[in-house]
Amino acid sequence: MAKLYIISGITGMTGNELARQLLQRGDTVIGFDNFFASSPHTIRDILQHPNLSFFEYDINCTDQMQKIEQLIAEKKEHFEKVIYINCAAVVHTEHFYHVESTFDTNVLGMRSFMAQAIRQKAYAFINCSTSEVYSMQSWVEGGVRESDYLLMDHAEHSQRTSYAAGKLMTEFFMKDAVDRGLLKGCSIRFANVYSKNELYPKHIIPHIINELKQNGTVVLLENSKVNKRTFLHNIDSCAAVLALADSDAALDGTVYNVATDEEIAIVDLVKLCAKKMGIDNPQIVFEGYRASDPERRLLNTDKIRRRTLWKPQISLDKGIQMCIEEINKN
Ligand SMILES: NC(=O)c1ccc[n+]([C@@H]2O[C@H](COP(=O)([O-])OP(=O)(O)OC[C@H]3O[C@@H](n4cnc5c(N)ncnc54)[C@H](O)[C@@H]3O)[C@@H](O)[C@H]2O)c1
């Protein structure tokens, strides 16, 4: 018997690929998005799929969420399990500072969506958290672990961490629900997910490729003189979500890091993109500074690798190639 998945934020980077992978394996998906940061374009290839029901709904709208709940109540008896995956979020660096909207959608929205899952006796709830919670201690030798203590920047430094603080709160809701036996689930701390379909031109990978394409010069923040990051392709981030959702033992309410350990300096990322685009000497201009931005963010992923068979499949080299091909196509 197939499973029924409910995905919030389905047209976002994670949601659309999750839906694709689930439909491919024969599951049924109900998804919604209010297009805060996406468009129906991202699911154009699956929109007509008979096992996908899509709605332009807002997670903060009680009436619309009641309609979703009603639909699930009607359909669920035909499925072996009902699994909720919460991808809807006010996310991306420029929105991190918006305390009110990150709190409304990321904390209150998550909490009421999980309450719905509990009322519908869902088997599991997957909570998308973030590696931003590691804040100013995002790197230690071997990568930060889920159980490491946090060193967070706060209102004395920058409003940026309000996003991370909200996501951290959702991890407590998740753990509490599992501890109380209300459903199974876990939280996932993703690091720097990217996709060939990314809409946000300010995101570092599309930003670099677009600037190289337009004028061969890339404007980077001063932080990029030293910053290093890892980048996780959304095919891999979604495979991790499904590996966790499929593993009964992993759904213990705890947190999982999901990332690659392929670290690259941002200036080297520019050189990698340029090389793939046939540009010999990319010019880099440094402008502006972002507070509360750790120099490195390296996650230890032993926990998910121990509990599931997941490991990233798409190297940065291959992922960048996919992004460049897509941008050239469009
Ligand atoms: N992209 C990353 O690097 C990254 C890193 C860490 C964690 N995350 C988390 O992973 C999850 C998925 O993120 P993503 O990368 O797919 O981001 P995304 O912005 O591409 O997707 C989020 C989706 O949520 C939708 N949304 C926003 N507000 C909504 C609302 N009120 N109602 C319904 N839909 C709404 C947006 O329109 C968007 O389509 C989020 O919870 C995010 O916080 C992402």
C-alpha cells in the first residue's frame, strides 16, 4: 500500500524535488505553497500527475489549512501511512532579519501544521530546521555535531539569528511531540542547499554564474575573502529527508545534520564556475559586509549515515555543471 505525503512549501527548492522523488516511487502527494519565494514553474513537470494534488495555500491561513485537513481526513484510509513534511518557511539570507514573519511562518506555522498531523494521527512529521542554529560556532575539527553546545549570536549583534532561534524552537516542539508519543519524527539541519532551479539571484551560486555570464566580474561581500562553505544539492537533501522518513529508528524526535563535507572557499567557487564557463580570469570585487556570518560551516553527518544508508551523491563539480547548463538553457 502506498503512502500519503503532505508537503508544505512544495514549490520551494526542497518541496518540489521531494514531490518528484515521491511520485517516482509510487507515493501520493498533497502539497501547498503561497509562492512567497517560488512559483508554480518549479512543479510544471509534475503538476498534472494523477497522484499529486496542489493548492495555492498559506500555512498561516486557518481556513485553507482546514481544507487541507479535511482532504487528508477523507483520503487517509486508502494509505498505509500519512507523513507530513514541513518545508514552508520564510528562509533565505535577506529574510532572516524579518523577525515577525520568520516567527509567524517558521514557528507558529510549523506548530499548527504539526498539530494537524497529530489530529490526523499521521505516522510521522519531518521538521526542516537549519544549520544556522550553529551560528558563531559552525565549525570544529571533524564538523559540528548535533549534540554540540551552541554559541549563538543574538539581538546584541544582529537580527539575523532570529531565523535560527525560531528554527531551534521548532526542534523542541518536534522532540516534545515524539516524547509524548503523539507521532514519530525528526528535525533536519540542512546546510546551504542549492538547485539548478534556484530562483533567488542573490543566492551565491546563481549570483556567481549570472554575474560571470553578464560581465565576467563577480561582486562578493568582504566576508567572502575568508569564508568557506559546503553546498548540498537538493537531489541529495531530498534523498536525506526520505531516508529519514523511511527509517523507523531515526524518527526519535532528535536532530540530524544533512550536508556534504566538500568545503570550498567562496573565491574558489567563483573560479570553479568560471572555469566551467570557459572564463580564464574572473574578476572579483569585494563590497559590503554581513555581520554574524561565520567564516566556516562544516557539519558532521555521522549520525544520519549511521542510522540510514544516506550519503550525498552529487559532487559540487557535477552540481555546478547542472546549474550552468540550466542557466544557459534559459
Ligand atoms: N536552502 C537552504 O540552504 C536551507 C538550509 C537550511 C534549512 N532550510 C530549510 O529547509 C526548508 C525548505 O527550504 P527551501 O530551501 O526549499 O526554501 P524555499 O524558499 O525554496 O522553499 C520554502 C517554500 O515555502 C514557501 N512558503 C513560505 N511561506 C509560506 C507560507 N506562509 N505558506 C505556504 N508556503 C510558504 C515558499 O514560497 C517556498 O516555496 C525550510 O524550512 C528552510 O528553512 C533550507
